[in-house]
Amino acid sequence: MLTTRGVAMSDGLNRKNHYFSLNAIINAYEAAWKQGTPSNLNHDSTKLIGWNCITGIFMEPGKAYVTNEMSIPETKKEHDTLMKKNMDYLYKKYYIDRKEKYDELKLMLADKLTDKSRPALISCVAYEEENILFKVFPEIKKEMNKGLIDINLMTPVYPGIFKKGEYLIFAHRYFRRNCFVLNSLNEEFLQRLQDLQTSGLKVQIALDINMIGLLGTENAELEYQYWWGPKFNEDLFSIPTGVTRHSNEHYDNLFTNLCFTEFGWYVQDGRQTFECEEVSDQPNIKDSDSEYYGCRFVHSMLNPITNLPNHLDGAIRAYTDEKMLERLDISIDKTERDTWYTKLWRIDNDMSVSLWKELITHYYRDNMLIGEYFSAEDEEYTKIVLEDKAEDEITPLQKYIPVDMNINDGIRIYYRYMPAIDINEEYDVVLKSNEFLVYEERRIRVMESETITILKLLKRYGLNIRIPATARIGHEDMVFNFPTFMCKNADKAKIVQKVIADLCKVWSDRNDNRLISYSIATNYENEAIYFSFAGHVSDFKSIFARVGTTFPQKDAVNKWIEVLYNENNKFPIATQHPKISDIMTDSSHLRFRRALVPTEYLQEIKMEDKFLTADFIVKKETAEELIKNKIGIAPIYHIEKTKCMSCQKDYISCDCVKFIDDISEEIQKFKLIGAAWTNRLA
């Protein structure tokens, strides 16, 4: 399986003007972190591409982001395994978890169901059965005209979902993406049709006669795909007769199955007539043992007196293999009308050109060729593209300093659930190094130098700590990436947090321009929560002063996170600076990455006045860039032996604590490893 990571959603206002509070996000994550969900390309259940798991919540001033991890199959066997997992998931979610409601509906339908009926795995509780709608409501069949019903006779509860008595009735399943019953209805188009009730237009739609649901179980299906409404030219009569074909330049059977879309204008019975059809070479409709290629089709006629469209209808034209091969080679005006034709909707009477084009555009959801033909302009889409492009641009500073933060940027917080930590009863805290280094031809765990200071302070507070074999690495800069402190319980985690707070206060009070990152994992009954933090020490001092260092018990965790988030939001809005992908590692902890100086740049590294200094040579333009951005180099070295300048003992084993006590440490033996670029020289 290929594994990818990203952001699933945020608590910001999205492009459909929906907002999810942090509290709602936290509760949803807490309930779902152990299980995953299927991930479908373009919201199409026929295109399962992987398995998605919510991995945690990242918070910066102004916004919280839900992170995810997706497993993508790379072999047929892996894909088949996921398909079975997908069907098991859908069956459990839509049927097993709502079994009582299905039993209620089954009892209501009684003998109208046969042994061929089956649960409809959709958002509502519903059964599929041939002609079940007419069995329950025979009068509906009489109200239909050529398979369509006047929309004014229907009572909507959601787009394409109507109520009648104690039941739910659905728009035709061909309104669903790719004509597939497990996919969502084309809600934006159906909502526009329903908005035309009592408008003076005669609007008719087709119903799904093979499905009926239980009133009260209806749910909106939220798809956060960006779908835009274009701006158009109103002069339809200026368009000459003929056929225009727009091909799908990026056709690869992934996002859509479209080969091309054709637009034809001609005169029929003295009236200007328009037809449009999208053509797909992938079967999407099954009838018994046969497969068909369902293609969306639109037909319209203009009023010769008012010059306005006064008839518009939409349908699905279904082709056999033989007919599709013919269709691929001929244009829309040459096609025979002998396909399997299902009309889905119809509107009569004069309508504005803008409404006409809007309806056509939204009927062809996911087909961007429609807007392309109508010369669509979308200012919001252009803005989004420009914003994304700007976010991907690398500044001169970022070439040397991949992640940078300053005072008043606020802190970054990431938390996630994980299985309970196995900690020996002998220890209160187990240190877990997050860093590795290839050194002297072997891969070793390392920890940054001042981790020792934290451990000594924790011992002073009475904690018993397990320290794995690690090499102590020094960086001559003002950035500390501390390891993960795996805590037995919240009380021990509170002490770790207090030690970090004590050090941040000292560093801030002496005006250190220092950045730190660290992580704390603590057990809560049968699970653990992993917290990771990063930011400037002055901002940590400010946050700790306002919210304290208490780690809450399990029943208060969610509230504590919200308080922490709200306090952090008092800093200026961050807008993903730094980006999540830059500050978060693959193992899901926050860390300030360093860019290494190429070895060919380094000339001489030596000890001067108790500090390591380095000489280096670069090209003139590089030197100018470094000077402009105030960037230097910080040596990296393996610390082998040091001495406490107060008690004269080995600093690792003495009782003195740097920064807290008035002492210093002298490095007596070290080996140079390399150097990193820095804008925070020690």
C-alpha cells in the first residue's frame, strides 16, 4: 500500500459557507480515530482509490485542521481487499447500525416487499424493490406524464428527496453521480429545480420508482467539492447552426469518464434548437446481465417571438457496446435516436438565458467542458488557483531556513489519539527519541543537547525516567527540538509540562530568541493522547501564564484543548505560516527542520572563546543572499564529554541544572558532524 498524508478539513468557513466548530471536530475525531472510511475519487463510489483515516488535529492561531492518512492499493489483490472492506463498511454504516429503523420500515411496507428487496445503502433508511413506489402510492403513476411528475406536486425535505405520508420518495437514481445508486444525488441541480416551484415555469422530474424510504431518517450529503457557477453571454440567437466538440484534454479515466462533449445548434420545425451530449467510453449502467454507457443529454428550443428558451429537458442516453463504438466516430447531429432513452427532467415556458445556462451547467456536474463552451469566467476559482500558487512559492529565506517562527506568531499544537503506552511500573516517564543520525557508518538515535537539562529538572521534581541509548547532539543555534516524553498518566504529564514552562520563562526573561518543539504522550485508561507543540519561548511563556500547565483528566481533555486553542487565537492569524507539511514530520510530531550546509562549502571549524565557529566559501550571489537574510551557519557536533562549571562534575550526572541554577557547562570532548544554516546563532 502507498501511504499519503494531508489535511481533510478545517474549522474555517468553507466555499459552501458551512462551518464546523472545533468542538464538533474534536468530538467527531474522538469517535472515529480507530476506524477508517473509504476514499472515492471525485466522490464517486465506483472509483475507490484508498482507505482514509483521520490522524489528528493541528491548531494554529485562527484555524484548526483535521489531518488524515490514506492507504492506496498498488496491486489488484490490495484493491480487492479494500473493496471488500468498503462493502463491509457501507453495510454496517447504512444497514447494521440502523437495523431498528429498517425493521420499522419493513413492518410498514409489509407484503409490498418481496424476497428480492434489499436495503439501499444510502444516507436515508430505504428499501430497493422493483416498482415499490407504485405499490405504495399507485396514484403517483396516474399523476405522471411520460415518466415525469410536476415538481409542484412534491414536498421536498432535501434536494431530490421528498416526503409523502410517512415515507420518503427520491429523484431518479440517474441524477446520482455516474448513474450509480450508492452515489449522492446532484443536489445543487435538484435544489435549483425545486427553487422553481411556483415560479410560473412548468417543471417536471423523474422519480426513482424502485426505492422508498422512511421519513425522519433523511440526511443531507455534504460533498466539499468546489463546483462553480459561470457568467455567460445572453445572445443565443447569434450562435450559428452546427456542431462544436470539446474534448477532455486530460482524459485518463480517473476523475471522470468523459471523452468529449458535443454542442449542436440546428433549426427544427422553424425553431432554433440546442442539443448537448457528453460521451463516455466506460459502462456505468447495469440492467440484468447487460452493461450500458449512460451519457447525459440536454435538448432545448427557443421561442421565436421572445428569443428566450421556452423548453429545456435533460435525459440519459444509454448505449450498448456496438452503439458506443459508432457514437465515438460520429457527431451529435448524425446519431440515430435508437438508444435506451430515460428522460429525467423537463421545463416549459419562457425562462431567462442566465437560468437556462445555469441549469445546464449544474445538470452536468463535474463536466467542466460545459462552462468552457459557454465561455465561463470564475473569479473565485482564479483567486483559489493564485492562492495555491502563492503558497507553493519558496522564499529566499526558506531555502536556508525551512521552518521559521518569531515572537507573537503563537504556538502550533497537534494532538492525536493512539493505543495505550506500555510503560514499566518502575518508570514515570519514558523518553522516546524522534531523531536518527547516520554516524560512523551506523544509524543511531540522537537527542538534542539541552534534553539533558530537562531530564535533570524532571528528576529534581522526583520523576523516575527511562532514557534509551542515544547520542547527545549539539547545534550552535537557538533552536531546540526536544524528544517525546511518554508519561504514565496525566499527573506525570503535568510535571513535564511544568518543567518546559519553567525553562521557557527563564529563556524568555533573558530575551532569548529561541524556538522549541516537544511532545508529550500520556495514558488515559485504554488509550493515550499524543500532544506536540512548537513555537517561540516567549509565546509559550504567555500561553502557560494564561492556561497553566495542568494536564486534564480524560473527561476534561476536550474542554482543555478548546481553552488552549482559544487562548492561542489571541495571537495574529497564522494562515499556515509555517505550513503543516513543513513543521510536521512523517511520524506526526512537530519539529523545526534544519537545512544542512553542503560539505564543500565548509573550510574550517574551530573552537573560539568557548564557542564553535566555522569558515565557509560560497558563490558571490549566494553570499549576498545570505547577508541580506542575516543567515549564518551553525556547527553540529556529537558531544562526548562535558563538565559542570559549578561542581566540576560530569554535567550529565551532577545535580546542577543549567538555566534554572546559575551555572554553565563546558564541552570537553566532541566530534564535528557538519553544519546547518541558521538565522538564530547561539
